[in-house]
Amino acid sequence: MAASTSGDSPDKKFLTVAEVAQMMRVSKMTVYRLVHNGELPALRVGRSFRVTEQDVDAYLQKSFFDAG
């Protein structure tokens, strides 16, 4: 595996769309929508996508809002 040029750590954990959907408790189609809309960064590997665990955490953190 080549070293990343963006300064990211090389020990990132990549998740499949199905794993992200399960983690967020949404459908896979919702995850694909987030990826295609640019709201969730992803890498394309062949015909599938991979999302870093850090990007999922960052998306969830920025999505929180105070309902009270």
C-alpha cells in the first residue's frame, strides 16, 4: 500500500457502503445518495465505494443538532 500524500495516517479503516449503512442505521441507497451528493467523501474501488471510518464519524458529528 502506498503512503498517502494528503497527510492522512496510513492505518485508516475503510468501510463498505453496507457497513456504513448498518453503522448509521439507514439504507444502502441513503449512503449512495450521500456519496453522490458529495456529503460523504468516498473512494471508488472498481465498481464499489469505500468510506473511511473517520469520514463517517465527521459526517455524523456535523449532522447533530439540538432538538430541545
